[in-house]
Amino acid sequence: MENKQKICDLMCAAIRETLAGGTGNALAELRYDPDTERVRPIFEDGSGADGYYDINVACDSGIAIIQDIVRQFVREVW
């Protein structure tokens, strides 16, 4: 079984290393919720906690989670 939160943690660290994700209101966390099967991006100022940027990762494999984070979040925000 893949550890979806660990995948999110590693993706968050990678995104923070980019100019887009690590400057200004930087990405602080990608929080996986196993009950809703969604990933919630949280920024340093606490924004994102309202669920506006939630990423649907239902039934995703680890690689599909990475693809969904890029497709549903990174491309939309930056």
C-alpha cells in the first residue's frame, strides 16, 4: 500500500523548491485526507484551508496523485 501522505509531503517539498511555490505566500503543506480522498494545499498564511484548492485523488495510485497535484493544483494556481 502506498503512503499517500508521504507522497504529498515529498511533492510539497519539491514544489517549495521552485520559484512559484517557495516565494511570497509559499506552499506550507499538502494535507491528504483519507476520509474524503482529497489533498488540501495549505499556504503559509493559512489560505487554502477553506478547501478552495482541494485536489480529488479518489482511487489514485501514487503516480496518479502526483499527476493530479500538477494538473489540478499547480497548473491552476501558477
